Amino acid sequence: MSRARDSGSVEYFFNSQSLREDQLFQDMLPEAVKAFEAMKQIVLYPEGSMIFAEGQRPRGVYLLSQGRANLVMRPKGKRARIIRIAEQGEMLGLSATISGEPYEVTAETLTPCQVGFIKRDDFLSLLREQPETCFRVAQLLGQSIHESYERFPLFDKTLPASAKLAHLILSWCAGGEETDEGIRLRLPLTHEQIARMIGTSRETVTRAFGEFRRKQIIQLEGATLLILNLAELESVAKSCQRSQKLSCLRNF
Amino acid sequence: MRSPHGLEAVESCQDCVLRSESFFCNLSKDGLQAFESIKLTTLYPKGAVLFVEGQTPRGVYMLCQGRVKLSVCSADGKMLILRVSEPGEILGLSATVSDLLYKATAETVEPCQINFIRKDDFLRFLREHGEACFRVAQHLSQNYHTAYVQIRSLGLSHSAMEKLARLLLDWCNGNSRNTEQGIRLKLALTHEEIARMIGTSRETVSRLFSDLKGRQTIYLKGSTLIVRDRAALEAITND
């Protein structure tokens, strides 16, 4: 692990396109940006290293200014599951840092990463001093909560793989591009990664994609995914929800 | 003042007898005054619906007295109870702050006093009062953590007894009193509703309760529950 100074990457974070959250930090006060800049430490991680681990006491937040990272969860006695892949521009470890609870997931780098680290105490005092920043952070958290509830079906073992895959594809649609033929998006993950996300094998994912293609629900060319029949995809995701009656919520 | 539903309405937050450590109750004087000026205090009877899953958020509901159940509707129209909120909690928070649709339906299970704050007022209040905003961030982080605790338990299978024990322990940590006989709490839900919460039948819930009674782990009279042996409940969940 080596350290280097850089400038501009915090600016990048606030202006980044990859923040789907509608440029949450867009009109953040210049002082706040400056404060962020002064607090953060740049850390470089090689591919395959761990930024933080599930269950660890929170040390602070990590701004992923370059690279991609896997967010992984290991339920007791189960295989590790990918929760999602964090892209350049995301802030990791946010809720644990604020609540003081252990990190919910493990962050592992998929590519060499450049990360801006801000210590917990520094971050908390920044939030107290800058209500506007705090407000944006709250918005970001609210959104993450909703997203994590939407992720529940992916963990339901009574759901067939095709329904989970449909759920996952639907969750990507917001980031897609509307065309005459349907919604076009870039497949952000390999089949192997998708398998680890919905808890099945690579072969099953490939088979489910084949089935969707045969039914003319999607079209797949390289890494470009075209959703031809959105309604059908929704019904694949839903029909199974009916049979399992959201049993996920029962495991109190 | 005599009020409907047998509740004493408390209008002022500053000299409220219900004030607790939770959430907005212990804001500074300034913050509390500003909060008071935007809140609308309402009394609700049992069974009132505050908001419905999928609705556009109108604002947040702060629970002062009483309890509210949060449920979701599955595609086939069955109701599943997520949890029961206790006084001091704020409902509809993430939807209001992030401008997303309400995630669950909130319905009172007993007469309740609720402070409603309109969305615009609430958002302005947060922007102007850093202290309150910080608390919202903390509250949301806690909710986020809970969501992950739930996700983690999804893949694991639990017996109905284990789930009931988990639920009772959770209630012990909430609105309960320590007495000589044990931890005393009032059941907010019927056996039928508990069954919907842990995904089993009403009959099973009743059987599990009498089983626990027989083992002297709990004592149940009407809707009053006394947990006599908390360690035994914990042992069930650790199996």
C-alpha cells in the first residue's frame, strides 16, 4: 500500500457522472469541498486487496476516486455474496461511520484503486459543522435504505434464479438509455459475478439469459443488453414473488 | 382536558411529559422551538392508516404515544407485518428525505398521538438546523444497519420457535419495564398478527406461547407478557 498526494479527485467525486444520486454533492459549498480535501488521505490499493472488512469497527469513510470495488457479505456458514459493485465516485462505509455499528460489508478492490480516506471523527465533525453536507448525506442514506430493501428478493432462496436475475436487471434499468427498441444498458458485470450476486452458479445465469433471449425479453450483444419487453421482465420477477409471498420478510 | 381515545394530548414539546432520549425530543431549545412551529399534533384512534405503501411522501410522522405497525402487501394481497414502531420513532423518514415512495403501510394498533410534519417544512427545518439533520443521518444509518441485519438472516432458516423468541427479545429491548417477576411488556399484536409477522399460523403461535408458559419462560395474562427467563429465550435463538 503506498500513499501519494493528488488534487482534484474530491472535485471529481462531487461532479462525477457515476453518482446516480443526481449529483447530490453538486452545489455543495466550496468550504465543504475544501474541508473534505484537507481531511482526506490518499491511499492506493492494488487489485484484490481489502479496504475494510465486514464486522470491523468503523474507522471512517472511503471515497473511491479511481477503480472498482466488490462489496461482499458473508452470512454465517454460507458462501460469500456480492452485494454490489462500487464504481468510481462512490462513498463507502458511510452508514457504519455515522451509526458506529460495524461495517455491514467487506470492500475488496477489483482493479487497482485510489481511495480518499477520511477518519471517522473528522467526518462526523464535518457533518455537524456543515448542515448542507449533512443533508445530502442523509438523502444518500435514505436512498441506500430503499435500495437495500429492493435487494431482499435476491437473497430469497425460495425464488428461482430467473426471477432473481429479472429483479437484478430491473434494478439496472434506471441507469439505462431509452431507445426505440427498448432500454439499452451496458452489462456492468460478468456472468460469474452475477451468479455470486444472486447466489447461483455461472452456468445457471448463462442458461437464464438464454431463456430470456429465446422469449424475446432481452437481446444481448457482447456487453450491451437491450430490454425488448419490460412488462414481461417485470412479470417474471413478480410471478415468483407471488408464490413465495415475500417470505424473505418472515425471517424476522 | 378530556380527549378522545383516552389519550392526554401533549401540545408543547418543551414541557412534554413524554420526552425521552430519542430523536428530536432532546434537541436544543432553539431546535425544539422551530420544530414545534412546524409540527401538527394529531390524535388517531386504533386502526387509523397514516400512509400507504407506494404513496408519494407527504411528510414524516413522529410517534409520541402509542404504537404503529408497519406492513407490506405482497403481490397476492396478503399483508405481512414488518415491525411495530415504538414511541420516539419517526416514520416515513427515508422516503421523505430522499423523495421516494413510502416503502410500507403504517397503521395504528392503539390510540396514538402523532406529530406530523409536512415534507417541505421538514426539509427546510433540516437544512436550517444542523443538529436535527445530524440526528436524521444517525437515525437513517441505524435503519440501514437494520436492513442489513435482516438481509443477513434471509438465507438462514429458523424454526417458528426461534423466530418467536427473537421477536420477544426484540420487544424486551423496546418499550418494556423491569419488574421483580421479570421484564414486563404489553403485546401490541394479536396471535394472528404475530403469525403474519413470523410467517406461521395462528395456531402455531398459540401453541408456542403455551409451550413457553409451560417451561416457565414467560407468563401471559391478557395482553400483558412477563418474560421471566430472558436467558432461556436467548438460548433458543442461539441454537
